Amino acid sequence: MPQENLRLVERAIAAINARDIESYRACCTEDVKLETPMAAVGGVYEGIDGIRRFLTDVEEAAPDFRMELDGVEEVDSKRVIAFLRNNSTGRASGIRMAWPQTNVYDLIDGKISHVRMFVDRQEALKAVGLEE
């Protein structure tokens, strides 16, 4: 099962990069939640409609946004952590940006139920109990 969980997260990231909502949907529970670092301001993206809205928001802000996977590890049988590098160019500004991100994926019955995105790797590690 561990390899299956890791491959599931890899497929989900590839689907986001391809803007392929159907492939992403296949990786997730129906009530999936996506929590970005801006959740306190913009709220949490919920369900497949929320994921669709997330992809639209990304496309509007940075059409060339991509997540590059640096590593993926199983925390336990129900959580996976992914270490990423994001790249994009702001649509309005034209400014090229690159930044690290760490995502925590909560799983239920082999599907992603909750994604938490962190710009602070230590914060992500603390969230899953890997660091104090």
C-alpha cells in the first residue's frame, strides 16, 4: 500500500500540472478539501467544484504554474508528504517566481481527502508530527 499512496499523490500532482480535472477527481474523495496558504483569507476549496475553482484561480493568476516534485514520503498509512518546487509567471506582472512548497495529503480508502499546502517546510513537518 505505501507505494500505491505515493503513486496516487504523484498522479494528482501530474493532473494539476496538466489542468486535468477528471484525472485529479479520480485521485480524490468526492468531498476533497484543498487548503492553500491563503485559506485564512480566501477560504478552503471544497469538493470537485472547489478544485475546479482552484485550477481556474491558478490559470487566471499564473497560466504557466507548475509543481515539480522533489520527493514524496509516506508519513503513515493515511498521510503522505510531498516536497515541491513551484514555478510560475504572474499574468499581470510578468514576474517569474519560484518557491518551495510542502503538501500534506490525508487519505481515506486510497483516495485523497484533504490537501494542506505549506510554504514553510518546518510547519508542514510539525503538522504531521515529524518535527517539534
